[in-house]
Amino acid sequence: MFRRAPSPGALRRERRVILKAREERIRDLGGLTLEMYRHSTFRDELLIERCREIVALEERLHELDAMLAAVATARRAPTTCECGAPQPWGSHFCANCGRPVGAEPVVACESCGHPLPADAKFCASCGHPAADEEEQEPEAEDESDEEEVAAVAASEEPEPAVDPWER
């Protein structure tokens, strides 16, 4: 099963808790050492155990720092789309060409394949018109449909207008 990485906020909270616990343990270790000195009874195994706890906390702090640094560099790393437009961290689509991040262009030049903005009239790479013939044909069909509707409407006899005041 795949486990999702913790958020940067959760990592920072855990880091603060561990730092506080580390400081308390270091302070307690100093107090423990002082009391052992006063009573002239040093227990080496107890001091070593407490030092190991502090070292384990420091190792976890290093792990958290590495994870936070990785998140920070990932967010700062400039990424660009294949069309050359910058892509902010976390974006799913290119603002210039509309392509999903890491996918083929949504709108591309038929001649050279260069990604095109959605509102482009011509390709910036080769100068080929962006509007293809398929898009122009449906417009011609729409015009012929409108002409047919106008012809049918003209052939019908107009109905006499009913005056709402006559009753």
C-alpha cells in the first residue's frame, strides 16, 4: 500500500515538538550529572541511555530537515512546459498552450506540431494559420442552414397579426 508523504506543516510541527523534547532531555541530563557528582555515585549506564535518547532525537531532526529541504527545493524548482511557458508548482495545465503537465499539447500547429495558445491565429514557429479547414467547413454548413431556414420562412404566408386590444 502506498503511503502519502506528510505535509510540510506537519513536518514543521513535529520538528518543533522534537526540538523542545531534545532541549528538556539535555537540561535533564545536565541536572542528572550534577546530582550524581554531588552524591559521588555515577551510573554510567543511565548517562549512556539518556545520551542515546538525545542522539535518536537529533537523527529524527536531521531526517525532518532533509524532508523539509526537499519540499522547499521542489517548490522553488522552475519548471517549464514544452512550449516554453513557466509552470508554477502545483499547476495541472499550462497557462499558455493548455496542455496537461507532462502530456501532449491540446492545441498544436498542424504543420510543425509546435504548441499554440488557444487564441492563436498563426503558429509562432512556422507561420501556418492556426485555424484548420475542418473548423471552417462547419461554419459554411451553418451559413447554408441559416439560408434554408430563411427560404422556408419566406415561402410561408405570414399570419395576420392579432391585436391584443381587440376583443
